[in-house]
Amino acid sequence: MKLSMWTYEGPPHVGAMRIAASMQGVHYVLHAPQGDTYADLLFTMIERRQSRPPVTYTTFQARDLAGSTADIFKKACRDAVARFTPEALLVGASCTAELLQDDPGGLARTLDVSVPVVPLELPSYQKKENWGAAETFYRLVRAFVGRNPRPDNIPANSCNILGPTSLGFRCRDDVTEIVKLLTEEGLDVRVVAPMGATPADLARIPEAAFNIVLYPEIADVTARWLKTAHGMPFISTIPIGVQATQSFVDEVRAMAGLPAREGRTRDRLTWYSRSIDSNYLTNKRVFIFGDATHAIAAARIASEELGFRVCGLGTYMREFARDVRDAAAKYGVEAVISDDHLEVEAAIVAARPELVLGTQMERHIAKRLRVPCAVISAPTHVQDFPARYSPQMGFEGANVIFDSWVHPLMMGLEEHLLQMFRDDFEFNDGASASHLHPQAPAIKPVEAAPAPVVAAAPIGVIATWTLEAERELQKVPFFVRGKARRNTELFAQGNGIHPITVETLYDAKAHFAR
């Protein structure tokens, strides 16, 4: 384990919090010391929840270690049941409390409470947040579904949606969009879980004909168990993008015994991709990083639906490394499998992308590198939980993706045009604003510095730029300016040039254009 300023995933008990916060009638008692009580911040500040998450902490302190922390845990469980009257109680330990080896699962079996108790064993030093969420959902489903036989005469068009959770990327709007889409296609959605579900809803899962796994990171294990234990088939095609949504609809209709239907797309992305204006986007280099579901889907959309060139693809989820590596091989790149944001940053710099699609970490990295970026995956910040309707899935999700990805590049083109006309007699920086202030004095132009003497640069030291070279660099579009700067500095360093002049800038351009 190592300390990091940023982390893509928290410990597994954060994943358990996400499941508890997603459901109704479930309460989570977490054996944790004072200082590990940060659930409120995660859900109320970032996700903008209107209520506190259903989590109770034991919050033992250092002086309590001289006594029995097990008694503190059992008292917290009884108090939580009496105060919140949940339909089910989850119990577990945080990473710090795990060191005490109080065994919350074993203690839970000695509790005399009136609700079912589901113990969680989440190894904090071997597993991470998404695994913890998947394990918690699996344990809850097994506890309430059990091995009861499925009812007879289940309608073929009935289905469940599995996987959406709190703190997931646009899960709330994705569920709304997909439920609407399925209803229009003649499907009967019985249960959506864990988001919005109760323990009683989990018990009704086998009453549907099949399951739809929207987020494999959360629901794949559960769906596979339901198929083995109850014979429930499941669909794992992720409806992100126009082509995948159409494939999803076709697969769902086939599973439900409904005839295929053509011409159901209602997106604007397809129309724009066929227009002349979209030629500007062709072969734009894009680097993609995030959870496996969104990263793989983003790479396919970028390559097949928008004409981008995928120059990098990766994930922080090692459990899905094989899937991401297989996807990366299709685009001729080596997958980046890492949970270290510094390694991801180095990969982005090496790939020299013109657009970055990633998490909030990649957004900060891209901002520092002056490259456009769109967030496509958790972990996210508060701005990625918009008040407006903003799904990623379905045909409307394709429209949202189009806006989120294309607009940063188009705004980059607009900035480039502004830069091109900076020296125009009417639009240059020294011109007065004639249409508003006719008598406004013109801005005094910056005097040119004397021509520098070019000398050899010490090895390993980045050369400085002359004033004229900096001005010439500003004429490069800002969305590739960072790459031009880096290439020029590498060229100057490799050839012992110091400082960098306009001639050096163009020599470097010619060198890297070969």
C-alpha cells in the first residue's frame, strides 16, 4: 500500500456504503474508529443527496481499545435497528477496524434483533471499492432470493435491470432512459436494483424472465449466480452509443420473443457524423481512461461513430484488465492498467492526444497539459452530477455524449480562429473597440525584444523561449499547443539549442513532421 494524493477507488467498505445508500430499507452498521466517518461527505456533498446515507458508525476512540470494542459494535447495531427500523441490516468493518479482528460477521450472529442481518467480509487490504459494491450486492441478493423455485408461467417480456448504484456515473438518468426505452419496446421492467430497490424487491428478482446487466462492475457476479441457481439468462450488452443501443434493443427483443424492428434511432450524433462539418473530427487523437464499462464503450464510439483515432485506452480496474486489453488490441494500442494517476499522466503525455476522455483525475491532468477533456466515468466530482437530465445510455445518451465530446474540440477550433485573426487591422489586440467606444485609446503594443544569441543548452535542462518564439507559439491552436511546446523543447534539448527561437520552433515542426 502507498499513499497517494488521488485514488480512483476507495476501500471495499465504501462500495458497501454505495449499495446501502442506493437501496431503500437497508441500513449499514460500520465498525470504524473516529475519523473514518466520511459517508456524509461522499453522498451529500458530491452526489447532492437530499438525505444522509443510511450508515451508522461505532466511532470507537483510542481509550476504548482498553475495553471491549465488540460490545460497542453490538450496541451500535441494536441502537440502529431501534432508531431506523430497517428491513435489513448490513454489518462490516472499515480498513482501520479490520486490524482489531473483532469479526462483525460473527458478532452479528449473536445479536438479538428483529431484522435479517447480512454480514460482510470485505478484505480492505486486498480489494477495492467496486469489488466491495459487487460483493455486497451479491450477498444481499443471495440472502433474500435464496434458492426458492421460480414461479411458473413467467411472461417472456419481463426483465430486471441490475447494476446502477449511488456515486455511479449518471446512473440515475441512465435508469430513466433505459426503462423508458424498454417500455417503448414492449418490455415489462419488474425490478431495478440496487438503485431504488428494497429487500422485498430483491426477493422478486426470480419472477422475471431475464436480467439486464447495465454495469458489469457491480452486477456481473450476481447475474451469473442467478443464472446458475435459478436459470435466469442475462444480457450484458451495454447501450452506450448509437450502435450499441441498437444492438441492445435487438438483443432484448429477441430475448423477450418479440420480432426485430428497424429504424428506431432518435439521435443527432449519427446525422452529424455523416455531415461535412464532422470531417474536422476525423482522426483526432483521443486518450480514454476510466472504469471498464465506460472506457470500452467510449473507445468504440470514438473510433466507429465519430471517426476519432484511439491513441490510448486503459482502466484502473484490474478485475476487468483482460476485457480492456482485448479492446485496446483492436485499436493497435497497449492498454494502460493502473490505479496510479502519475502513470496515467505519463501515458497521456506519451500518447500526445488532442482529446482526453477520463475521470476527474484525467480532467485535472488534461487541464494542466492544456488538452480538451470530457469526463466519462467515475470517480467524479459534484459537477458530474448535474441537475439537468444527462444520461449516457440509450439514444438520448448518445446525444449527451456528442455534446460532451465534440464541443471541447469545436471550441478549440473557435479559439484557433480567434488567434489567427489577432493581427487583423480590426480584430488585433491593439485595436480599439470601435463599435462600443469610438474614442477608446488603443492598447500600446509590446515592444519586441532584441534578437537573442543562440547558445548550447546544458544537457537535461529545458531551454527557455524568446519573446518572439512565445508569440509564434500562440498562433498554434491551443488544443495542440502543449504538444507543440513539448516537441520543440525536446528538439532543442536534443540539439543543444538555448534559448528557443522562432527558427527553432519551425525546425522542430519540420523534424517531427517527417
